[in-house]
Amino acid sequence: MKYVNIIYMEKILILEDSDSIRESVENYLKLNDYEAFSCASCAEAKEALEHFIPNLAIIDISLPDGNGFFFSRDHLRGKNIPFLFLSSQNEESDRITGLELGALDYITKPFSLKELIMRVKAILKRANPDGSSAVQKQKWVLGPDTIEYAEITHKLSLNGVDIHLTTMEWEILSTLILHEGAILSREQIQKNLHFVTGELSPKTIDSHVKNIRSKLENPDWIVAVRSFGFRFTGEPALA
């Protein structure tokens, strides 16, 4: 396999064992001005990552030498590489697992190449709103503590130590950070939850907020305002 860095084209890694799907996706990405690198196995993909860091990875789940879930957990999350899953596994449990691992999307087969490109563009735009290739991170401080938050890769750390949040916890925290300083009602929080179907009870939201505050080791990061809702109190860290 040949690796070429072309700085003006966003690079996308494809990990897919089906020759026809892999080639179709690669060719369509190239037609849309992306630099595409395709791999048929986890071993090939691991080798590729030693040569370049992609702006996005498209990952199948069932692979001849491993599992796309494990590959993403072990080789993408730690490098802050955004990824989406492309799979024939369409069970709700599979989709939830993928999203909890940090995937930005989960596309089931069969799929439309045009739709795939639109989703790729949406993810890359979110990852790089200013057109840069770096993953955007935010730092927030509260007293002596600092949290680092990367929305696109679902990475969160407290004083340099990684924190694992469930999908629901991540969505709630992201909503509060996005509206930093504002008091959000439980209804407003629910309207901003992308991967939730059905209505959540106020007690359910309260329970998730309690878990987030516990993981952040200081309840003052998220303040409960009686009869109104919740407010994120961290302040942007000075550059």
C-alpha cells in the first residue's frame, strides 16, 4: 500500500473487508475531492495509522481479523480520530454500542453513496469548523480543576485523567457546556439530546446529572437551580 500526504485534501481511512463496498466508497470519496486510503483488515489499518493520521475513519464492524468496535476503541479514540461505523449489523444494541464508543454516526448496509458523502461532510464540518485538520478541544476551569473536552471525539479528561461517560451523560454535559452560564430546564436539555427516542422523566435526567457530577469529582461544575434546571459553571481557560 502506498501512502501519500496531500495537505490540501482531507484524508479518510476506510476499513472494510468487502472488496466491492471498499472500492465503491474509496472511488466515490476521491470523486468528491477526498484522499481515501482503503484497508481490508485490522492489520492493514493499524499499519496505515503508523504512516498518517486521517481526518476521519469509516469502519466496518465484522472484519476477518478482528472487530471494528475493538479496533476503534484501541486505535482511534486515543489518537482523537473521528470515526463512523458502516455495518450490516442493524440491531439497536449494536448502534448504541457504536455511539457509546464515540462514533459520530452509524450507517447500516445497504446504503447510498450520496448519503454517506453528506454524512462525511457533516462530521468533518463539525470536527473542523474553521477548515483546519486539528480536532478542536476546549478547556474549562473551576477553582484548581481543569476539564478538557473534545466534542467531535467524545473525549473528556479531568486534570489530565480520562473520564468515561455514557452516551446519555455525554449528550447532557455537551448541551450544558454549549450553553455555558445559562440555566437550562430539563425540557430544554431533552430537546438537545440527539440519540434519545421517547420522553425522559425529570428524575431520569436528574439521575444522569448526578452521575456526571460524581465523575467530575466536584458537584459545583453543574449547579442545580431550584424550580428551573441546571447550569454549567466552568469558565473557559485562558490561552
